[in-house]
Amino acid sequence: NAGKGHTFANSARLWRKLAPRAELYEAEFDGKCVAHHQSLWDQLNIQTLVGDQGNNTVLDSWNKRTGGKYSIVIDDGSHRNADILTAFNRLWPEVRPGGLYFIEDLQVGRHAAWDNTGGEAVMSDVLQSWVDQLLVADKYSKNAGCYSRLKRAPPHARQCPNENAAAHIRARKQRSNFPLPSHAAFIFCQTYACVIGKHALVR
């Protein structure tokens, strides 16, 4: 976002300073704003994309325009839950092996002004489901002697009783709603933001 006032275009200036020789694209919803400040983008050598990050057709056009193969994607856009997830689903497959995908300002996802999912796909919940899938195996350790209810047990294997599986039953529902993105290697979160890393070796 180009921004206004004393913070105008600070993020764009920062990315160019941090990556002086990188090929940079900046996406913005307001096409008139982009056109009005074209001289700035030229000065910073930043190419611009215009459109709604919650629109798959727009996202496909961005991938086509840029050629994809992103080393880093930073979502500092609308902050609306559905828009974030829509953009991720379209842009993540284009992230290079070993690449990073940042999502900022996640703290607002439970506020009505930014939740356009009716509470069904708050990004904090989505990310927690992904983290759970990275941390918790689909079965208990061998010492437990039974398979959890995160997925169907193999033939002739004993499944753990329901009274011991409530947390796993809930996790299975979350995993079904929000499966772990393909080739996700790690998720690191701090206050307000998370980064998803892609495996360096992707077949």
C-alpha cells in the first residue's frame, strides 16, 4: 500500500533499501493512486500490480505478469481473512523452493471489520492448524500402543478410544478444513505476523 502522510511509501523505500538489486513488485488496490505516483515507482525501480488480492482472476494475472517463481512474498494488504487465504492459495504454489511467505497484521483477524469469513476461516486459526500438522504426527508414539483419531488407523491396528481422543477429533476437523500447504517446511510467528517457509528441495 502506497500510504499517505508522513509514512508515505515507507515500506516500498525500505524493501528497495534492503534489496537494492532485487526485482521488486508492489501490489495496490487503488489504481489511481498507483498511476498518480508513477514517478516514485520509477525512481525506486519497483514494478506495480493493481487489483483485489481476494480475486483469483486478479491473482492469476499477477502470477502471469511477474512470471511467478517468487523468492519472497509479503502480504501486507487488506488484512481481511478471506483475502489473505485466497492470495496465499494462489501465490504459495509460485514460491520458489526455499522461499518465504510473510503475512502481516494478523492481530486484526478476529475483529468484525477484517473478518469476512463469519469466523470460519480466521487466519490465526488457519495458521494454528498448519502448525499442529507440522508438530503433531498422525499417530501416537509406539509406546502409546494405539493410533490417534486424526486419520483412519491401518488395517488390524488398534485405534485409541474416544475418551482419549477429543483433542484429536477436533484437530482432525481443523486439518480437514485447512490442510497443510504442500511443501511447507516451517511456520514461525511473532507478535502480529507469521512466515511460512517452503522446503528447499521440492520435487
